[in-house]
Amino acid sequence: MTEKLIPTTLVGSYPPPNWLVAKDKLTGTGPPRVRMRDVWKIPPAELEEAQDDATLTAIHDQERAGIDILSDGEVRRESYFNRFANALDGIDLDNPATVPSRAGNPTLVPRVVGEIRRAEPVQVKDVEFLRAHTDRTIKITIPGAFTMAKLALDEHYGSQEALIAAYAKVVNEAQELMKTDEPMKVRIGIGLGAWPFGTVRPGDVLDFIDRCEALDIDSIWLSDRIVSDYDHLEAVTFMDFMAARMENMMLGTSVLALPARNPVVLAKELATLDVLSGGRLLPAVGLGPADSADFQATGVRREERGRRTDEAIRLM
């Protein structure tokens, strides 16, 4: 593992090349929850080889950029969710359900119609390919049980907790298969994103933390938005609240939009939280989304994001 004070890594997916995917289809309706085979421009018989080529490009670009912890770029996925989740038994992919998204738009999601099981190794080849083509520290990401349960329609288990537990079982099985000959730590974290509990009640958060601790969840991650169309609490203050309840879990941001914040004040806030939580803070930072209204609200021009982020990291 790298010993750098602030190791760098790629958060999210690497932009897939235009020769591989039809980006108008991929981005036209938001991240797909079900299979979306028509986004691939390459015939099925040649698709795996083409995805390997695109993955090599992502690996080499990360190496040239000096990235410390490399991912495979996730270019084999139609979304962060569906490559793993839709490879499981118990899912009806041919007859998806339609549910409203967070923005209220109709969205196709997989239907859970039977016991969720791992039909075959999922993403093991992805790990092996990545390991074979770089000597740097690597990572691979899979969707968590909470995420998969929230993005599916349950017609089998009858409760959200039972559905999450079923997904958690296959995630744990997958991590065992992904272990390589070198030491590898597999941690399960939950990304809350925006407010996932419906009505804003602090007690719901405390109950959720207690359940996560009982399940040995490693960490909870919050996204960062200043302007949002839905309930989205400020990330640092939210982490302060949760840290007071937690005993073992880590806290992280995925990711703080550094150009929109005062780096000196933010460094003080994060250092204080890290001390009071016993060193359990994972402060991931990044440029923020290119189209975010946060930058307009904070007076930051899009073309300034890189420079401001570099300067902020030096100051912090």
C-alpha cells in the first residue's frame, strides 16, 4: 500500500471511449438499473476483447497521470450497479418493474422474484486482468447490499431488511472469490448519498448506525452537495452527528467537492472530527461534478476546478 499522505485514486468510472459505447443512449435516461445491451457499439462476439482494450487504456492513463491506487476504470459496466447485481440468480431481467426515481421519473429496475444467489463468479476476471497489467496498488468496486436493495423491486423477501441481508450474503461470497495471491483487504461500506430515510428524523439515522455496527459494516460514506433537488444534508455536519453515535465504523466522503469550499476552514473541521472520532475519518476529496450547480452558487468557474483543487490540497 502506498505510504503517501494523500494517495490518489479514481472515484467512479473512467469515461468510456466513443468507439465502445453509444453515449447518447448511456446517458439519455440516467444510469441503467437493468441490462442495456444496446449501448455497446461492438458486436457481442468481439465485445469482451474491446472492453479489455478500453480497460488497458484506462489503466495506462492512470499510470501516466501518477495515480497511486488503480481501478480498472469500470468500462465493462453499463452502470456502477447493474454488472454485478444483474448477474445474480433470483432476478427477473426480462420483465423489469417501473418505479419512480428520486427525481420522480419512471425508471426500470430489476424484480427480485426468488432467492438471491451467485450463479457464477462475478468480477473475478476483472480483478485478475487488472492485477496482470499493473504493478501498482489496485482496487475493484462492487455495489453494496444497501445500494442493490434500494435499486430493485422486492417480490420475494417481504421486507427491506431481509432483502439487504440476502444481497449482503452474495457480496461476502464475492469478496472471498476475489482474493488474489497477494494480501487483499475487502471492506464493505455503505454510501448514503442523499438522505435515504424519507422524512428527516434524526432517530432513523441513529437506528441505522446501530444496525450497521451490529453487522460489522466497515464504513459509511456521504456525498457532497450544496444545491440539490431533494433532501441532502451538509456532509461534514452530518458526519459530526454520526460520529457521536458510532463506536467502530469509519466515516468518509465520496467525495467532498473541494473547489467549492474554503480549504483552511475545511482542514480544521476535518482534523477536529478525526481527533474526536479516534482517527476514523476518511476524507476523500475531488473536483466535484462538472455540471454541478454548487459551483455557480459558490462563484467557482468550471475551468477553475483543477487549479483550485491543487491549491486547496497544498493548503490543507
